[in-house]
Amino acid sequence: MPNRTRQRSAIIFVAAFVFIALFQILVPDSFRLDSSDYTYYHSVVARNLLAGNGFTLADGSFAAVNPPLYPIIVAALLWVAQFSISEALLFGAFNAACLAISVVVVYRLARNLWGERGGLLAAGLWLTYPFMLLLSTERLTEPPFIAMLYLGLAVFWHNLKVPTWRGFALAALLIGIAMLIRSIAVALLPLCALMMWFTQHPAHRKALISAVLLGVGALIVLPWSALIYTQTGEFVLLGTNSLPSVRDGLTFAVGKAYRQEFQLSETVITLMERLLARRTAMNSLGEILAVLRQEAERDSSAVLNLLALKAARSWFATDSGRLEVVSALLQVGYLLLVVIGTWLALRRLPQMRLYVLGTWVFVVYFWLMTFMVLSILRYMLPAMGLLMTLAAGILHWRTKPTTT
């Protein structure tokens, strides 16, 4: 059975890679995602690395805005491209390979829940999920981030059955690598450590595994934090980009010319305009909360409406504001399958309850992190792949699921 599963995983990887590559070729340019982060940050840092100028921006300052790993990946791909290989081909193949890995992981996780058919359905749902496919069309951090994150979580779940410090060290290593790609994963290892305490294992083993998870994560992240400190004098865990994104999330409907006009209430638009005017007074999370508290004293309903809007938009919104109605309708369909699958799993698979609830813990985590910054679906996409493992339960609406 293990050999057969590995063979099927290899077949799924190849099939997913080819499918994603074909999508990249056939998708109209109007649907491709833009990546200003690549143009103005990641490629700049990567080319400076290749030129021997260190981890720096165009003005020569240290590149502490985002975690370091994606610019290093870009530098490696650009170096290979020097040998008369198309940059577009290289980045497309890299994205396709990363996302194909995520499809295989979704298959393996769902197979543990619902059996072979459920695993194949979950893989198919994730592979054909339009928003995942769009990630492959541009030079974004999400494809390698999702691949590393899913591999780390898969190793984590596998080792919950028979905990070993080596297995959890590997899980922490993979999740730590994901953290060095995107800072949104900053608190995932503490969440994993907390989840250990809801298992039936002895307390000393839970403590050991928790220490391994947190220790390995610290060994991966702290050297980068120390380097930022030596170069800038600031203690920053992964990057300095969070505060601008928080401010942008509170004023998304005003101040950005490339975004289409949003049909929002006049009170919310007025609130955003006031927040935009006060952006120089919001230079820390504490200052942002203080400004929101002052605005709530002035018009509490406007602040509550803005926060509710941000929470909802996390599930369907786009940065430009285009095609959000289509996005919302698609999301409703997928999330309906997820709700049904979650209900079936909790009712019929008590032995998998920790996985089901734990998956939702990770999803809520991504939701909260997205809510805090610019609330768009792109930041929620890592959570959507995990939810596909639950959505596959629709196959067992009337039949008892088979577990493996």
C-alpha cells in the first residue's frame, strides 16, 4: 500500500504540473495577476545579490521589508536564466512544481480522512480551484510558501500519531522555511505546539515536542532577525512591511488610483478618508489601535462596519477590486462543500476530530492575519487548500466514509 500511494502521488504530481503549465499558456493576459512586490522589491534585491551588492534595495539600504528567502530563490532562477533560458519559462515551471507539490499534499491529507476517492476529489478541487491556478501566472511568493507550509503541516499531522522529536523537527524546519518566505506564518509553530497539548500523549512528551517545534523555529528565524538588527538597529522578527499593509487595509477604498471605485457606504468612505489623513500618526500597532479607538468614539457604527467589511472581504476580495462578485459566488460554492465536509467528518470520524478542528484553527489564523492587513483573498489562499481536504467529504453524504 505505501508503494502504491507513492506511485499515485508521483502520477498526481506530474498530472498537476502539466495541468498548471497548460493553464499558464492558455489563460488570457487580462486574468493574470500583477506583482508590484516582485518588480520593486524581490527582483531588485535578487539582482543586487547577483551583482555582489549584498541584501540591499535600489538605494543601497538593507532589504528588511520582507523575509529573505524569496529574493534568494529569485536570484537563483535569474542566475540560471543567464544560460539562455527564458525567465518566463523558469518562473512558470517553478510555480507549477510548487503548486503541484501542494496538490499531492492535499491528496495525501484528504486520503487519510476519506479514503482514496476522497483524496482524489480533494486534489481535483484544489488543482482546478481558479484562484490557486492564477497564483501560477505571476512571480509571487505564494507558490513556494504554500508548498513548504503544506509539507510542514503534513509532517506535523503524520507525527501526531507516533510523536518523535526528529519528525517534529522536520515539520518545524519546513514551516520555518515557509516563515522565511512569507511573514504571515509567524505564529504557526506556536499554534502547532499548543495543539500538541490536546493530544493523549504523556505530558513530558508534549513538553519535549513543543520545545522542539519552538526551538527549531527560533533557530531558523532568529539569525535573520539578528541580521536586521545589526544593519538597522531595529528588532524585527521577519520584516517591516506589516504596518504599511495594516494601514492600507483600513483605507483600501481611498488613496490608490489603480483600484476601481468601491460601492461602500458614505460613512465608511468618510472614515477611510479620515484614517488616510491621519496615516502619519499610525506608525505602530499601538498608535493604529489608538486612532481607531478615537474614531470609534466619534462614529462607532462606521468603525464596526469597516471591521465587518474587512472580515468578509478576506474571503473574496481582490487588490484591484475587479471581479469581486464572481469571486464571491465561486467562494460560496466551495465553502458550502467545506461546511458539509466538516459536519460529516465531525459526526462520522471521531478519530480524526483533532485534524478537523486543527485545520479550522489554522484557517481562522489565516483569516485573522488577513483581517489585520489588506483583506484580500490572495492572503487566504493557503487556508483554502487545507479546506479542500474537508470538502471532499461530500462524496460520503449518504455513505459511511472509509478511512486508511
